[in-house]
Amino acid sequence: MSRKILITGNMGYVGPAVVAHLREVWPDAYLAGLDTGYFAHCLTDAPGLPERQLDVQYFRDVRDVTPEIFDGFDAVVQLAAISNDPMGKAYEDATMAINRSAAYRIAEMAKSRSVRSVVFASSCSVYGFAEAGARTETDALNPLTAYARSKIETETLLQELADETFSVTCLRFPTACGMSDRLRLDLVLNDFVASAILHGRIKILSDGTPWRPLIDIRDMALAIEWAIQRRSPVGDDFLAINVGRNECNYQVRELAEAVRDCLGDVAIDVNPNAAPDKRSYQVDFSRYRELAPRHLPRCSLEQTIRDLASGIRAAREANPAFAPAPHIRLGVLEQYRKTGRLSADLRWQTEGAPAASAVA
């Protein structure tokens, strides 16, 4: 039986990797994307539109989705989100409306239309600041930002929907990294690699000691594949799980040193007098290893760094004016705001807005 999968937020940073992976593992699947198109133009020397691997692309704000769109689908993958702390701080109301309220409403509508499972891209940032060792799924949470709060509040809401007919899987992802057809350079490892290539120098704003677990976007796609098809034991229709490997917890200084070791001739500046970074946590991924042994992360840190370096160099060669600005997501939103294309609640204004339509 061919699978039918709807992916929200597919035109962001992670989406192209997810679409490519699902198309590879399930060539006959019916894959649909749904995105409002904020970052559709933020391509990074891509060989073509990543959406060419979809059967249909819907241009829709997740806040405006109606139930009939879910008819016939087996699974919904929710990637759509205002996706980092700076954007969450600048647009807190929109963050909660998109990341939490719309995500819950989509799951609710999907269930009402007989969709069997929802996969929600959550975040390890829900652990906030944690000094007492690696965090497990049963440890106390400490969300410090609007983005982190939106994720854990959505998990709580989604748990209410899960039952024997409707499986909910919340994947708590570490900080994403890796090359994408729509690259982001507002992520720690990606920023370090770009800085090393463009400037020969990495500037660490902290003292380098905060902890960051990492995951390559290709390994995020692997976990999503697992979540779509996971079989729920009795009483396990809802699952919130840390996704990654225990050895992929790094201090920020270690990441900079790894980039230097891979690329060579890179200076590293550390700020020993910086105020403590409260977003520091290690994560325990033992539960994921137990439940998904065939879908554990496969990309090494060195491989991710080298792939990023190769992709950024190729983009720079294709466009000598290549600069980080178009790949900083908050900057893209701010530019839309300055030109009047987006409202304060991040809704498209009439002129120049993508139509609420589908492209097959």
C-alpha cells in the first residue's frame, strides 16, 4: 500500500532533506508539502527546486488550514515553526500562534479526517539550562524562551489527542546542522563553518563552555521516517523522545576546534568575560537507541563539517557575492516587514504574497 504523507513547513531548512529522504525510502509514496513560503527563495546553489520531488505543493499559512486538506493522508509531519530563539523573541505572539495553536489545530483536524499518525518536530531546547548531567525524557523541563515554551506546550496539547487510532510522536531534536538546499547560517555549527570559510576566523560569543547536542538534518529525516511507521505498544500512542546519539553532546568550544581541525588555518576567538549562557544542556538519547536502533544518526561531525564547507564553497563559486545575510532567518523576516510584505503577526500582505493554492 502506498503511503500518503503531508509535510508542513517543507520549504524551510530541514524540509528539503526530509522530502529527499522520504522519496528515496518510499519511491511510490504520495508526498505533499504545505508552506507559506517565507523562505522559499532562500536557495543555496540548489540543483533545482527541492519541491520537484513532491506530488503537490500547497501554499498556505498553517493558521489558515481547513480540515478537507487532510483527506486521504496516512500521516502528517509537522515541521512548520518560527524556528529559533531570536525570531521567537522578536515575534512571540506569532511564535505561539504558529508553533503551538496552529500545530495543535492541524493535529486535531488530521485526526478528525482519519489520519493515523502525526509526527511533531519538537526540540531539546525544552531542557533549557541543566547542570546535573544529561537530560532524559522524564527529567524536569526548563524552557527559557518563547520557542522552547511553544514546543513543550504543543507536546502537552498533542498528548490529549493520542489514542489507539491516532499515534503522536514528538521528536525532541538537538540543534540542527548540515548542508541544505535552503541553508541556515543562524545555527552554531553552520555559522562556525561559514565564518571559517568566509573570514578565516570563528568568534565564540561565550566562554566556549556551554553544551549543545547536535544532529545533522539528514539524521532528522531518518528519525522522521522511523516515527511515521513506528508501531505503538498498548499505552504508547503518545511518545516524546530525545533524538540523537549520546556522543553528539559538544561544548561550543569543541565545535569550533572541530571546524579548525577539518578546515585548517582558522583562528578562534573566545570571550572569557561573557555572561553565562543559560542555554546549556546535555541530553541522554538512550531511549531512542532502544526504540530505533536502525534509525540512529549516521552522520559524523567531521562529515557534516566537510559537507557544509563543500556546499558553501560551491555557493560562493557560483555567486562571488555570496553572503550570510539571506541565510539568517530573522533577517529575512525583518526585510519583509520593512518592505510591507509581512504584517506584525507575520501574515502576508496582499501585494506580492504567495497565493493560497496548490502546485502539482
